[in-house]
Amino acid sequence: ADNQQLGYEPRWSGDGQWLSYLTPDPIGVSIFNLEDGRSSFYATSTGEPGIWHPKKLELVISTIREAEVDGNRNFLTHLVTVDPLSGQERNLSGEASLVEDNAPTFSPDGEWIAFLRKELTGERASPGKQIWLMRADGSEARPLTLAPEFDHGNPAWSPDGRSLVYQRF
């Protein structure tokens, strides 16, 4: 109803009752219930829209966290799931993880999330992002690509959920 509210990259919830969208001022992800007008805002400057679970009322957003890595101040990007009814948030990346996670996408059945991860420390640290897979609850995270000399683009699921397509740079 507010024609002065700026927003872009809208996304529907699986049940069609909620919208999420990016807002430039303040910067973040807003959600809006089409039936009763409830709304919430989640501050994040990643520029990524939230993604809705295809079967549950959950939204995954990327957020920026600050951490010290090897004595230097770094900004980490973590994936966080949000329950729009309770406002409860859960860090899928792991609170202590020194990673940059982004570009999440749910499998068609909602059981898995494919995403990009750049590990900042350890044996898998690399200049480029790799394709990772984890359960929708954040468990069983594992890399699908192990090519540190390449950076990988956003993954997309096939309609049957058996394959992923992505670009390799």
C-alpha cells in the first residue's frame, strides 16, 4: 500500500502468503504477509535476496558477521534461516565458522541447500568460492567442488533435484 516503499528482487514463499524483497534504505531483506500485513526486516548488506524453503515457512538470508582471522579483522558472510512467525534465527554456516557462504538455493524437495563457500583458513582455504551442499537444517555440509584455482558461479537445481548446473571461472 505504501507506494514510496522501495524494494527489488521479490520472492514468494512456498505457500504464496509471504513476499520477501531487498530494500535499499535501510539495506536488508524485508518480508511481508499478504493476508494480514505483518512485516519484518532483517538488516544485511550482502545485496542477496532471501530464498524461501519450498515446503516450510522458512527464509534463508545471507548476513555479514565480523571475526578475527589470523590477527586481522574480517567480515564473514553466513547463511541464516529465519522463521517469520517467531522471528527466530539459526546460523546454518556455524557461529564459529570462518567462511564466506552465499548464493543458497533449495533443492526442489527442500531437503538440501546448494551454496557457494569460500573457506578463509585451513587446508581448503582458496581465493575462489566452491560449490557446497548441506541439509536444510545446516547439517552434513560438504564440498561438491574442490578446485581452488577456480571460482564457481551460483548453482541451480534441475527440476528433478538430481543435478546442479553452475559456471566455473
